[in-house]
Amino acid sequence: MTKIQPGPSFRENLQHLPPVTGLARIDLLDATGNVIATIENEPGKQGSLAVYQYLSQCFDTLDAAAAAHGLDLFAEHTADARNRPGAHPNVDRLIGIVDGGQPMRIYIVAANPA
């Protein structure tokens, strides 16, 4: 997938990302394959789900480069997360990786067909 050029608005950036229909959740795995976080496909988390799904399509691993691109996509939420740690846990995770945290793998879990 070709990387998009993020703009200054999260809402606008979301319009360029693939839809999350068909996803149940995303699991984030550490180097040993343990699930360390989950992003469910539910209201209030679908924007994060879209960003992480897109990052998985553009990068082999959620490393510092991928996390930095994700922070650009989160746009104004990135500044808010830096000012209010804990308010945006899915953004905080990317900040942690950019700041030297361990890379993660993104595992996409498809929804069961109806």
C-alpha cells in the first residue's frame, strides 16, 4: 500500500484510510508473540483501528518509523496526547515507540461473517 501524506486534521486523514468493516479487532504483539494490547472494532476506537490497520499494511512492524507516521495521522490528537498522557492510549503507545520503546507486531483479526 502507498503511504498517504497526512494532513493537519485527524478527521480528514481518516477519509484516506481503508475502511475497518470486516475487522473484529487488532492485537498488538511483543517480540515473543504475546498480546500486549487490543483495539476492538467499536465506537470510539474505530479511528485508532483504521490507523493501526493502515500501518500494518504499510510497514512490516510497528517500529519507530511506523509509529512516527501514525502520530502524523493522528494529527491534533498527538499534541493532545502529549499534553494529557493517558487520554489517548493508542496514541500514547506510538509515542512510547518513537521515544525508544520496543517495536510491536500488528495482528489483524477478521470479524466472523454473519
